[in-house]
Amino acid sequence: MNINWETALANLTSVTVLMFVVGVIAARLGLAVRIPEPIYNAITLYLLFGIGLKGGVQLRKEISWDLAVPAATAVALGIFIPLVAFATLRLIRGLSTVDRASLSAHYGSTSLVTFSAALVYLDASGIQVEGFAATLLVILEIPGIIVGILLGTRTLNADSQGSLLESIKEIFLGKTVYLLLGGLVVGWLTGQAGYERVEVFYSDLLPGILAFFLLNLGQIAGEQLGEFKRTGLGLAVFAILFPLFAGTLGAFAGTAAGLSIGGATILAVLCASASYIAAPAAVGIALPQANLATSIAPSLGVTFPFNLIVGIPLYATVAAFAATLI
């Protein structure tokens, strides 16, 4: 299968990517271009519920035992990836054990916006994706955060266990997982007929709303770039090389689990992405000693734009290659 590289190039100059760049530049110039907090929160709710809703509609059409192996694969990857990240981060000087654990939690979890961008890219390239892709997003969101927190609490005193329980509660009862699961349930119950009534809102308007969301993320990323002065070049290199490793692992594991090229690409993107919404909230509760800026700077400032511009088409190519071997 040939990947549409014209579409990949178009992704580089798309409104969504350029809006992110505008936000980064504004932050470096000291300009405030963030969208108001209430609007930012509303967009977050829109993206979370909308992805769950569309996933639920498709899941109703395609639910079968075919989900079992990909789901088990996603859980295994969600445990394995943060463990590898934690071990790899030993190579970077200046990071405490707690900061390594925090980074592992961020890189073991997923990015909702990167997932959304991957769906847009695959749709534009004419590559089909399994309907349960949103379910894989929910599955991968949780294990990495829990593993990272457990790695961090190993080095803290027994009082940290209370924070760990609070953090796990935050993960399962927080808005991220709740809205994704809520959207899945609503999509399952309403089906295609019900979804068609709101399709314009959750499909046609998505690219424009996502662009404004990325403007805000660009501002935040630009403000965090100074963190690399403290940790040095090693953290920036990790923020590129580790997603390449995790994405390649996800593409081959997804193909071995029976996913299509599109499905394996989505699993690769999820494995390669890093959380900057759910993970900071959970880690902030369980590991208050961690410096969240050290985790947000690479995940949002480097990994996110790298995946958005280069990673997504690259993982699609790796998934297509894996399909020829497995």
C-alpha cells in the first residue's frame, strides 16, 4: 500500500498545524493569544465526548471478538511502554527518580488531539480504521499513568499511598475517561440514525474547532520550552526518539493483533503520543514532588508537534510495511 505523501505534506501546512506554530511563536514573543479558559474547557469537553460518540456508533456496527486481542495488546503496551521509558530516562542527567516516573506516566498515556489528527489524516488518505479505535484510546489512557505513579511512589514514604488511591480515582472518575466512556455508551445506544442528527457538529466543525484548541496548546508549549535549559539536550532527544520506538512497536504489535493498516497506525500513534491533559492532573495529585514542567515541556513542546508533522504519516508507513511482513 502506498501512503499519500501529498496528504502528509498538506498536513504540515494545514490550518491546525500552523495554528499551533502561531501559538508557539506568540509565547516566545511574550504575546498572550490564549483562548479564554471557559472556551478552552468547552473545546476539551467537545473533543472528548465527540470521539467517544463516533467510536460508540462504529463500535455498534463492528463489535465482535475481534476487539479482544487488540484490547489485550493495548493493555500490554500500556504497561510495557512506561517501564521502558523509566529505564531509558536513567541516561539523562539531572532527572530525579520522581521526575522520571512522571515522564513515564506522561509517555505511557495518550494524546487525544494527536489521536484526532491521526483520524483526520487517515480519512483524507482514504485509509479505513476499525470502529473500536476510540476504545483503544480509552484502554491506553489509563495503564501508563498508573504504572508511572507506582514507579514514583516506590521511592516515597508510605504516606504517598493515600495520594496514589486519590490519583487512581481521578483517572477513572475524571472527565477524560468519563466523557470518552459516556460518548461510547451514547453512540452505542443512539446508533447511526441518532448520530446523523448531530453529525454536522461533531464532524464538519471538528477541523476548525481543533485549530483553535491547537492555538492554545501552542501557547502553552512555547511557554514551557525554557525547561530544556535545565535538563539539556538529552530530554529533547528522548522526546523524539522514544516516540519513534513506541510508535514502531505499536504498529507491529497492532498488525500482529490482526488490525488493519489504519488500525495499526492508530495504535502506533497512541503508543507514540504523550499525555498533557490527563497525566498532569493525575500525577499532580499522586506525585506532588514531581516537577510537572519537566514532563509537559517535552510531551507538548517536542513530541506533540513532531507527531503532528512527521510522526503520523511515518507511523502509517511503518504499519503498511508491517502488514507486508506479518
